[in-house]
Amino acid sequence: MAYKSPFLIVKDLISPLQCEDTIRRLNHISPNIDQGGHPTVTYKGNVLTELRITPEFLKYIPTMESHYGFEYKTLTPFVFEWYPMGFPGQKAGSEGNRLVTKRGEAPRWQRTKDYDFTVVVFLNDYSDKQTFDERFEARGGKLEFPTHDFGFNPIRGTAIMYPCCPNFINAVGPVDAGDSTIIRFNIVAKEEYKYDMDNFPGGYKEWFAEKE
């Protein structure tokens, strides 16, 4: 049986040199700190980088439309997320959705934005070696999907695409050394995309099984 993954992966969407140039252009100096003294994520925009990367990404829209069965409308602005060394990890959430809790009722997810898919582009490489290059490597920063019980360790230049729905709540894990930076943006479809898990049977072991 052939298994169809709800995740689309594009390797080398941008080059290592572009990743380094993007991080340098963000000009991060010191991280934000929460009330407990822990580093928190910093969000920025960068129009020049967005203009450079968007044409490369749009080449993959026909592949996405065919894979998921939708018609593309537009992209949201890029958000550049910096997770500095010492970042403790975050609570999982869903882009464009929030969990609503009312007294006497079971919690339920509510769509808050017209987002249909999310794209994450890694700008750093994950490394668990004793010594590594902090200019482009980090120990941590895993993109975790607790509902599916797995996640992606960063590989710079790689893009991960997935539907915007509660099935894909996600979080960035702790960063023990180095810094981890990602680009995140969303795709809006002409009509609301409704994720059907029956179209994507199996789990990550089947989705990412080595092809013989």
C-alpha cells in the first residue's frame, strides 16, 4: 500500500548561503526575556528576503495543489522567528486556530484566520555533536507535532508544508546551544481547505518509510 503524507517537504528551497545572508540581515543582537528570565522567541519581518524567496516558493504551488486538492489564492507575509540559545520550548498551538473553553462545555477549536496551509523554512542545521559551528548550527529547535508523535530537526534551506488545522498543532522545542531561526508563512486557498485524515492514512513511520 502506498501511503500519502500530509506533509510536503522541499529540500534546498534556498541555499546555505541564502540562509546565512537572511540571518545576518535580521541583525539580532539580544533576545527577548520573559518574567522568569528565560529567552523567548523574537518575531521580525524582512521585505527584501521575502521578495527574494517568494518566486522560488511559488514554483511549488502546482505540486501542492495537486497533492492536497485545492486552488491557491495568496500567501501571507513572512514572519522570521528567532529561537535563541536557552529557549525553553513552547506550548503547542495551531496557526489560524485557537482553543475555546467555555464553562460547562468541552474545549473546541475555532478558526480565527483564513489560513489553509503553513510553510516553515529552516535557516539553521540541527547538530548534536560535541563541537559545532554556531554560525549556522544549533542543538535543538525541533519542529514538534505532538498529535503525530514526531517532529523535524532543522535542516537549513528545507521547507516543511502542512495543513492549518488542529490535527497539526506544533511547537518549537528547546534550544540548548546555538540559535535556531525559521521563516513561517501561510497559504490561503480560494475555498476553505477541509483536512480529511482518511486521505492520508498511516502515520509518520509509513509516510517517511524508505522507498526501495
